[in-house]
Amino acid sequence: QVQLQESGPGLVKPSQTLSLTCAVSGGSINSGGYYWSWIRQFPGKGLEWIGNIYNSGSTHYNPSLKSRISISIDMSDNHFSLRLTSVTAADTAVYYCAREICPNGVCRFDPWGQGILVTVSS
Amino acid sequence: DIQMTQSPSSVSASVGDRVTITCRASQYTSTWLAWYQQKPGKAPKVLIYGASSLQSGVPSRFSGSGSGTDFTLTISSLQPEDFATYYCQQANIFPRTFGQGTTVEIK
């Protein structure tokens, strides 16, 4: 079965760029029909969808973050990545990668990675 | 964006109780709605998709209903492992959005 694993720094300084990678195992990231997604959860427990990428390279981003985010995909290494620029303390959160599956247009996030806590602090 | 509002924010219940959580969307979302369960320190896990379809491996005591803007998650007989936080999420349009969560606590 497909498994996802996030990696990256757990501490980022304000104004710098947050970079995370999600490694996909147990299946090919080039398989069609999936949106490879990033979601974050704030310390107060609210969940925010960040954006996604299809295997074609097409992306959808949350308008609230659109000017600061970039999601890319690496077919050869079976992973996808998130870059978030100009971070502030408000970007402190647990970051999850997830696969969104949409058979017959009925979508849900499954599976999720275990999550990685990213703290923005000097 | 479609705003998702859950109620109640928390509920205290006993093992064996029937628990109902509601979710209201700010715009029509047909049946493009999913429910997730999250336990402390873990990622959310999908329970229901398409408003009423049970994810494979999820116990049948979980059920979902609704369409349009109003949705319900029901746990027919609460088990000890069901004490957790539950989120609804609309899957109709981008950006995807989540409810604020409902915590089911031990009474």
C-alpha cells in the first residue's frame, strides 16, 4: 500500500523559505488519478489545505498562500515538494503530505504522511 | 472559499452512546464531503467520503448522511477507541476546506 513520509527542517527563521519533501513508497507518483497534496495543522488544531500537484505538473494553490508557495514533483525519485517563502510565526504548524484520490469524482485524502512539525522562530 | 462549520465543538459521551456531529457548508457542495478522525499525535484518517460512503476498513458503527449544505456524522454505539477529534471537509471545489473539528470526550 502507498505510504507517504515528510522530511525537512523542523526550525526555520522568520523571512526565510520553508522547504519540505514528501517521499512516496509502495506506488508510483506517476500513476494518474491522484492529486499529491500538502495540508497543515496549526497549534490550535485547525486544518488548512495548502495546495496540490497532479502527475502532469498542473497545480492548485490556496489563494491565501498563492504568492508564497510552490509545489513541484519529481517522477524519477518518486517524491513531491513544497516551498513556502517569507515565513512568519503564523506559519508554525504540523505539515502533512497526503494523496487525494477521486474515483468517479468522489474525492478524499488517503493516505496521509505522519506529519512534520515546523517551527518558525529566530 | 466554502466555509465549513461543525457543531458541537466538543461533546462528552459514554461508551455505548449514540453520537451525532453536524457540519454545515456556506455554499452548496452536493455530496462532495468527507469525514476524518484524528487521534492525538496522529494524522487524520478518512472515515466517510461522498457524504455517506464508508471507507474500507472503517467499522459500520460510523455512518454519514446529508447533501447540499447540511451533513451529519453518526457513531451508533461509541467505543473506547472512538474518543478523538472529527473533521468534515468539502471536496467540491478548490481550495479544499475543513471544519474546525469536534472533540468527542469521555463523560
